[in-house]
Amino acid sequence: MNQTDVTLDPLFFQLVVSLQGGAMHQMGKIASPLTGKVERDLDMAKSSIDLLGMLKNKTEGNLTDEEKKLLDHILYELRMNYVDELKKGDAEPSEKEAEDSASSSDQPAPQEASPQADDPNQGKSD
């Protein structure tokens, strides 16, 4: 076995792991590194997974054994997590919906205007 069969190209590794992280974030599995919030966008997650699948198909026969194992493992993991998230559906409210409902419950309900019939000055002119 020569050395190229056991090595992992650092740029290939970075690309694959970057797309994996994006998909995990888009599935709501990890918090955003920028906002710290957990958000779900399953359409974008599917797009990221499809991108990795396309990369696998286009690089078939050109990867080392380690690169192929990495890509296969990551695709399997992402696809299983994606199916899990699809099964959850919209049962869990998104972070934004949870914040919106929390902020609306913190504010008092608007007071209804009192009927003008109770106004003692109604109908009086100066």
C-alpha cells in the first residue's frame, strides 16, 4: 500500500467537514457560531447533503481509501439525522417562534376602551 492510499488531503477534509457542519447547523443539531441560536432549515440541509452526494459521485475513483471512508461516513450520518428531523416535522417550534410567543406573553393585553355611555361629560358643550 503506498502513502497516497492512507493520506487525507487537508483541503478535501476541510471542504467535507465544512459542508457537514453547515448541514448539522441547518438541521438544528448545533447552534449557529455567529448568533448562538439553534435554527432549522431542512431545505438548506438537504441542499448541503445533496452537495456532498454530488461530490462523492464526481470524485468516484479519484479518492484515497481514507477520503472515501470519510465521505461515506459523513453522508451516512447526515442522511440519518436528516430523516430523524423530517420525522419530527414542525412539532418543535423554531427559536424565532418561541421568542415571539414569549415576548407577546410578557406584554399586558391592551385595555379595552370604556364605552362612551359611561362618560359623565358626554353631550355637554362649553
